[in-house]
Amino acid sequence: MGDTGCVFCAIVAGGAAGHRVFEDDTAVAFLDARPLFPGHVLVVPRRHAETLTDLPEAEVGPFFTRVRRIAGAVERGMGAAGSFVAANNRVSQSVPHFHVHVVPRNRKDGLRGFFWPRTRYASEEEAERVAARVRAAL
């Protein structure tokens, strides 16, 4: 069920330390060891899947139902005004086991929207060309 070299699989199996906040047959959630803010939780599928696209389709809905539940608990438990819910897929994925970050957020907490500069398409035509590429890949 797990990958023997995966630190998140070790946490799931109980062989590595992790401050668990939730677990069931679908997912395990634990505090991030290097949080952006106290209450920053990682939610991982119990089954090893490196990326979102590797997670079997039948498991996606149940997994994100758990992410939704954890997001509400983080907000309530930490007295946060909201949360940032995000996942990396390969690039910037520090552990190759799919995981979703749930970070408690408050106004003026120091984070600015996404954590990188955002731009605009040069034209409507460029945006349509990009949209067409994505549609074609579906």
C-alpha cells in the first residue's frame, strides 16, 4: 500500500512521527513540520500516489471530502478568518506523495494571494490559443 522510501507513507503507517489531527481509511492529516502558520496541516491519501493524476479517480472525491472537512476544522480550531488550500503536482512537491496543504489565514497575516508574481495574457488571441491547447489535451 505504501512506498518504503516515502516519509509520508511512514507517517501513515505509524513508523515516523507526525502530529496527527485526523485519519481514516482514505486519508491521514497531520501538522506540517515547517508550517507557514500554526495549524498548517498536510492531508495525504492513505494509499501512495505521487501526484493528483496518479490518485485513482474513484478515490479523488472521497479524498477531497476529507480535505474539505480538515479545512473547516483548521479554520474553526485556529480561529482563522479563512484558509489557503493548495497542492503541488511534481514541481515544488518536496515529498513525492500527493498532499494538500491547509493553511489557516487571516487578513494582514503577511501572505499575499498566491506566493508568486502573476501576469496577464498579451491578448485575447493568446488566451484563446492557450485555452485551445488545454482543451485539445483533454
